[in-house]
Amino acid sequence: MYYPDRKRHNKKWKIIIPLFTLLSIISIFIYFNYFKNNEVEIENSYAICDYTNQETRELFTSENANYLIEDYFFYGQTLNLFNSKYVMNEDDDLYGKTVNLKNLCDGQNYVFIIDSKVDLKIPLENLDIGFYQLSVNEGNEFKNLIYNQNINEVFYTITKDNSNHKITLSNNKNRFDDFPNENFLKENYLFLEVTDESAPDDYLDLVIDPEFLELTMNGVDYGSSVNNTTQAEVNLKVSKELKEILEEKGLRVGLTRDSEPTPSYGNNSRLEYSYDNHAKYYLLLSNKFANDSKYHGYQIYYSAHASSQLATTISKELEDSQLLTPSNAFSSNGVKSSGLVDGFDGLKMIRESGGKALAAGTFSEQSAENSYFNENNPYGAQAIRIDLGYLSNEEDFDALTKNTSDIARYIANGFLKYLEID
């Protein structure tokens, strides 16, 4: 009769059982530390609007055709999108079309007709909190916007009621995936996410630039002087008053200079200060001087590539003040385009503060001094220049030196009205 070798049999089980136990432990470890953790991380990355993950997936519309976006930038508080690479002064296929932003959180649709002006595209300041899918109406068919390069741009709207909206433009293709390499989204669709979040401390709503006291290669430019009062002094005085009024309304405001001379261009310049502090608006405050004292009145200039809405709103307030009248040197009722030089804005600070929108840093050798911070910069400030009358005119001189606070208040009223701030 055969008897099995019990010692060999027991030795085999002594090897198999520990090995099985070890493999089980390794499997559990891998599951919880890779698959499970990765699953939680992915699930948390795409659930939106307090919906479950499955509900989130059902909100997205993927059956539409696609429409390619190849370029973008921000100007002021406006998002600009382009079907082709942006070239200033050239038309784009998206111009005249209707772009739809659908808030997946509540189903609300925001519809915008895309204008050629850089401040008349997609206004961001009034979008409600939510998660938006972008599409364009082409030939009575809505097509989802896609952008094939990775993008994750963050923008903060101006301060209202002591808070900001954080707006993220992105196209994460794996946003809705349940597990690695699922590829639920077949294309890099564009989305806008809007949340209520205070902007970082180095984000300004507005930069005010008091012209003159400019540090140049030839020394310091104080401007002209009347009765021992320089143009530089008048501009700074109005700017400080304006800054104080706007800050009382909750806006974050910066001055490009105080009583010390600073350069306008290049390193440590007024322009660089605006870009470093992410300003959405740039107000250049100045005044004029003429040999003939008959010239008087204010003039407000805006970019030739933008609309006149901001300039016109402030002009209306200044005119209503009756402290200053529109300039008699022009027939434009106080508002005038900066004009074009070879397709570029003729006024340098308007052009150079506008980033990619206005081809900043590319106009000349001098403007190239700014190229390291503004050329192709997708965040451009919407700028206007306000010439507050003629220091060489007696009535304007009296208004600018004796009614400084009132003039600043009317400028502030116009700016706040444009921003829809009470």
C-alpha cells in the first residue's frame, strides 16, 4: 500500500500559503494605492455644479459637429476667440457669428454676436457662477468649439461687492473620464468655469498713469509750467483723487508713479507695472499746453481697434459737470480714436498696454523695449487717454487747479457707470 510523503506535502503548503498571502496583500495595496486613489482623484476632477459624476456626463453635448478655435486673448474683461491665428487688422471667420455659452449648472444660455472690435467679443464680467460649454451657430447648426493645444488660462474679473469671479478657460480632454485612458471626450472641447473667488493681492482692476515726470534719456520731462504749476503736478493731483474715489467703491487701483520720475517704457516702467499687476483697465491722465490760449477743453482717446463706449461714457459725465467742455480743437465732441499708423494705434501707451490684442511690443525699435513682457501677452488692458483741458487756457487752468476733486469724481462716475457699479 502506498503512503504519500506527508513531510513533502506539508512543506509544499508551507510555501504556497505564505506566497498566496503575500500576493493578496500586494494586490490589495495596488488597488487602494493606485486604482482606488486614482479613481477618486479622477471622479473629483470632473463632477460639477453639485451633480454626481454620472449626471455631469449627461449634461455635456457631444453629438454636435465641431468648430476649430486656433487663437485667443483677453482685452479688458473681454474674451476674444479666433478661428485662425490672430493677425491684427485681418478679418476672421468667427466675426459676425453667434457664440453660445451654455451654463451646464442651470441650463441658461448666453448668446453673443462676435464683433471685430477687441472689446466687443465675449464679455466675462456678468457671467453667472457655473460651468459653460461653448458653441457657435454656423449655418443654423450649433458646433462645439475645440482648441487642440493644451490650455488652462485663469482670469479674474474686476472687484464688485468685495469679490471677484475667477474664470478658467480650459480644454482638458480627460476631464470627464471615469478611469485612465477612457477618453470620454473625443475632442479638446473649450469650457469656461466661473467661480466666486477673490483675486490674489497682486491683481489690480485699474492702473492710473499720471503723464509726465517721465524719466527719459534726456532727463526728466515735467511738461510745461503755468504759474509755477507743472503739467506733471496737475496730472498727479487728479490721479490721486480719482484713485481714492474708486477705492472707496471697492476697486483695486494702482498709480504708475508718485512724485518720483519713472520711465514709461522698458524695465521697471509704468507699462511693466500694469502688466505685472494684471490690470484690466489703463487710464492715462494728462493735460495739454498750447501757445495759443484760445484752445481749451478735454479730449478722450480710445484704441482704434476697440469701441468708443468707455470713452463716451466718461465724456458724458465730464460734459455734464460743466467744469470742462469738449475740446474746441476737434470736431469729435470730446471723444476721438487714437488713429492708425501702419495699422497700429498711434498713441503709444494705448497700444503698448493692450498686449496681443494691439500687437504690443512690435511697432518699432522703441516699442520692442517692452516686448519681453507684452509681446503676445494674452492679457491686455483696455486703455484710454484723457487730456483734461489746456493748462495754457485760463478757464481750464482754474478748473484743474481749483476743482480737482470734482473733476476726479465725474471721471469716476463715468468709469463706474461703464462697469455697472452703483
